[in-house]
Amino acid sequence: MKASLTKKMRFALLIFGFLILPAAHGLGAVIVYDRVTTVGTPVYLKVLTKGRIFADGGRLVEFFLDDKRFDKNLTGGDGYGYLKYTPRRSGTIKVRATSQGESGAGLILVMKKSDKAVLIEIEGGFKDAFISGIAAGASRQAVKQMLKKYRVIYLSRYTGIRMARNSLGEMEFPDAPVLQWQGEQTLKALKEKGVDLYAIIGPASVIDAAADHIKKRYTFDQNQKEQTVKDWQEVMERLSESASRKDRKGKMKE
């Protein structure tokens, strides 16, 4: 009982730290937001320039895609800057933005229309990974397996994008874009870009919000009946079962 309580306290403190740390950084920063789109579908690169605490707008930012200079633009009074980009090939593109000696990095995931996306909400989907090395290893291995068939997109509800990236990197999770979860709006925006939302893993509140957009929804919360899974092995089994059923239906039609 005490061990279980201690784990819960550690996880709560971790989330609390996520919430307050981004505001506690003493230095300025250039934050690049990850983007997801499909081949030939325009997307806006997004960057935020910050001062010690607040946004620092009106700064010239230079963008690089896979280390090749792309373009430059000024951030607005709110610190945000945008540049339109239309990808011509699928894959993951590294984005780097520099301003006044500071720089930030992010990713653009460019999917084919035939690619399938698996979304993972990290605070709920990886909650055990934050407090257990064994759980972290199982989660990490599951994501690696997913990447053989699917495109993975991380979702973050509570943490800043920069803190979420750092945490995933420290636990050696595979690189994938991290998007801020904004409920159905996030899913609608992805679908508008032609992204095939195949499955989502996260807490009950997230998979409930995805009910009208994604059929395959899984959670480790115990009160969700058919959507509840006990571990990552079961998640992988269910994804494989779904793929097998689809293959069988396709062969029958032929």
C-alpha cells in the first residue's frame, strides 16, 4: 500500500514539475512546434520567441529544414511566428529556428495518404514509465514496434512541448512529433490535412473525446470496459488483430 502511494505521489510531483518548470527557465528561448501533415498539403511552421519569462515578439527568426536554409520571418507582438511550407515527399523533416543567438528544434512529420497514425497521449499512456524503469522499457519497445507499421504522434495535455520532448528523450523513446492536445480540435486539424487517424492510446477523457473520430481507442484506466487494456502487449495484440481482420476482408473482396 505504501509503495503504491509513494509511486502516485512521485507521479503527481512529476506532473507538477512539468507544469511549473517551463515558466521557471531563466533564459530566453526559441521554441519550435512540431507539425504533422501529408504530402502536398501545406502546413505552417510555428515558432515562439521568449524572453526571461514572457514572450519576446518582433524578432527575426531564420528557419532551416534538414539543415538547409528555408526562409526567415518576424515574430508578432505575441512572440509567435509562422511560415507556410508545402512538403513534396513523405518522411520526417528536422526543423531548426534561430534568433539572436538562440535556437530551437522540432519535427515535421509528412505522411502519405495511405499511412496510418497511432496517437499516444504521454501523461496517461506513459504514466507508469515515469516511475518504473521496467514500465518505461515496455512502453519504449511498444512504440518501436508500432513504428514498423504506423506513424506515431505523441500528444501532451499538461506539459509544455519543450518539457515533453526532453522527458521523452531522457527515457530514450523514439523520435516522433509532439502535439499539444486541444481535444477534438487537434483531431479535426489532423483529419483536415488528410491524416488517417487509426488508433489512440490515453486516459479515459482523451479517448472519449476521440470517439467520433477514431474507432480504435485504448486506455489503461480500469472503468472503460472494452477500451481498457492491461498493458502494452495487449495494445499491440489488439492493433494486430485489427490489421489482420482488415487484411482478411480485403482478400475476400478480391
